[in-house]
Amino acid sequence: MRVLLGVTGGIAAYKAALVLRLLKEDGHDVHVVPTAASLNFVGRATWEALSGHPAPTETFDNVPSVQHVRLGQRAEAVLVAPATADFLSQMAAGRASDLLGNALLATEAPILVCPAMHTEMWQDPSVVANVATLRSRGVTVLEPAVGRLTGPDSGPGRLPDPEDIVAALYALLGGEAPASGAVGDLGHISAQDDPKPLLGASSSALAGDGGSWGDLDGVQVLITAGGTREAIDPVRYIGNRSSGLQGFALAEAARERGATVTVIAANVTLPLGEGIRRVDVESAAELESALARETERADVIVMAAAVADYRPVKVSDSKIKKSGADGLTIELEQTPDLLKVLVALKRPDQTVVGFAAETGDASGSVAEHGAAKARRKGADLLVVNEVGDGLGFGSSTNAVLILDASGEKAGEASGSKLAVAHSILDAVTSRAGTS
Ligand code: CTP
């Protein structure tokens, strides 16, 4: 199920991280939209790391993808926790001053709002009136729990426990509320447990089928990942440090968004998620043949693999023996630039994305080398990342600059490789108009 989690600026914002974790453990795909004020309590990096998606705040954070409409329209359930008094007033007035306000107006999904504030505020006539207005419009407003509040005071106003919030959400969607229990104990709700039709969500969605947000529904995405190995002899090769993590994250992200995904994996030992087709290759030549077979049907081709630029001219049939004290010279030849070939052969309806692993040097910075490469390669988009000194290769996070074919900035992203993958796909969809 696709859940939009709005977080507003209250001290209980930290509890929303536990709600998010429970939902993720049940297999749901959660996008977090924090308000600017809430970032004083829990930072954006937490939401991005836990959800695996960017966590934008402002309507203007990513205008081309029309995310304020997309997030609202694609959500199957919307949850706001904690909801401040100010947020209740904004929502009751139908104001769209930030991304969360916009998304709430754009959604037709069931909405659960979980207020948290001091007792006096909760009982103030203006708050009571706003809650009544929201309820009269079909919004479910959860009663706050009674207990200790931020200061020494206590009374109604506490944000209910994360398990109770998740149970209330499932109940709203027509499912049976799971027994509150330990974290991770909620996954027993399934289509079989719940014979009733659900409001605004399918039974499988409630069971957490990881349903996509769908802006790549029906799109064929081909991704190369990992690093090629060029044989020297039967036991040795020339390789590189690419782990395949970013390419595999792109595959996961594209599948989440509804694409049909094929990965050509060059020497990657990692597993791929269900529903993703995998073709394993070793050398640049094998990658070239696999691409020749697979590109025809692809709408989007992402060359995340680190392809060797040089390979031995001759591969020895038997293990090369050490002879005396002499060194060894291996003659190398250039491999074809596969990305350039893809760009030259691409159909107008195809989008080709290249990667550039760069280290700055005396002749230019990472961004300068990236812009020059974007113009040289001619790919629709070039994802530039700085590598070396623990950056990029093998790390679970990444920071990239996304350039268009003329070397102009088309986006940038940092965070988990999954979050970066989604930003790259955002750039693809806004460029290709597929969203
Ligand atoms: N690439 C390719 N075929 C090659 C070498 C690279 O298709 N023989 C692709 C990579 O998959 C990547 C992009 O080209 O998408 C850039 O790779 P990179 O190694 O950064 O660029 P190079 O062209 O090799 O340039 P240089 O090594 O000189 O920086």
C-alpha cells in the first residue's frame, strides 16, 4: 500500500519515525512529507533514510514532477502524525501553503489525522471547531491519548503509541486492527484475514504488497550495474571497485514505481528484489552483447555499470607464470564506448542515462569534468558522482549531480542510494514526460 505520512512540528514527531518503521515492516511504501517546522524536531535525513524516498517539504522542491499532485493522487492512505493545532487550522481552512497542504487537497485517499498538543490547546474552542470541521468532511481525527505531556503537565493531548496509530490506520482502511504488540508484530493482517472489501485500497494493498506509486507503470527500464572484468588469463582479470549498489537501488526504485525492470549485472553478488529480470555478464564484450539483445524493448536505459575502458589484447589460455625477476607487460586495447553507441542508435522515444564516476584533478573539478563528459557522451542525462577516498563505490549513500546533454544541471540528490535512485528517476520522468 502507498502511504503518505505527513509530519508536522510537534515534539512527538520522533514517534512518527516508529510509525514509519512499523508500516515499512508490513511491506508498505511510505513517502514522508514533513513540514518545515517539523524539521526542527526530526531532520530530513531520518525520513529519507527510513523511507528510502526523498522527503520534500515545499511545493517548489521539485516542480517538474508535479509532486504535490502526484503524491496526493497516488497515495492509498494518508496519515498525519503528529498534527499540531496550527496544522489542524490550516487543513480546516483548506490552505495549501506547503507541500503537505497541497498533497492533502490533491488526495482522494482516506485520511487519518493524529493531533498532539497541550491539553489546554486541544480543548480550546478554535481547535475543537477545526476538528469538528475536519470530521464533518470525512477526515478521521484520532483522539489524543491521556498522559504525561512535554512539560510537567498531563492530560489529553499525547500522541497515541505508534502501534495504536498503525492499528487505527488499518481499521480506517477496513482491515481488522492488529493487536498492539512489539514492533514488527503487525504483519499478520493479510488478504485472507480480511474478507471485507476495503475503502480506497485493495486487500493485497493492506497486506503490504509494496504496490507502486505508478509513474513508471508500463515503462520498460533497462539498467546496467556493477563493474566489468577483463580477463588476463584463466585466473586474473582487470576490474574496478563498482559494487552495483546504485544500479540495484535504481532497479528497486523503478520497480516500486511500476516499471518492468531488467538488470544487466556485471559481477554483482547482491540479490535483486522480486519481479526484476536479471542477466549476468562478466566482461565489456558480454555486456555489449547483452545490451544488443535488450535495448530494443527498453524505454529507459541507465548505464550505471563501470565498464572497463581497456582490456588485454590477448587473453592467455593458461595461467601466466612468473619468469625470473623480469616485470610483465600486458598490452591493452580500448573497449568500445557502449554508452556512445547507445546514444548514437537511440530511438527518439528512448531515454538514455549515463553515469560519470569522477575524481577532481589539476585540470578540473568533479563538476567541470562531469559537464565536459555530458557534452561528449550526449546522453539525455548524465549522473555525476565523486568517487575515491571512501566516496561512491561500496558505500550505502551517494551524492550526485544530474546533468542534461548540454552539461546543464537537471537535478541533484544525496542520501541513501535508494533515495538518490528516486531522484534520478524523477529527472527521467520529468524529462520524458512519462509521469
Ligand atoms: N561507459 C561505456 N562504455 C565504456 C566506458 C564507459 O558505456 N567503454 C559508460 C559507463 O557505463 C558510464 C559512462 O560511460 O555510464 C561514463 O563512464 P566513465 O568511466 O565515467 O567515463 P569514460 O568514458 O570511461 O571516461 P573517463 O574514464 O575518461 O573519465
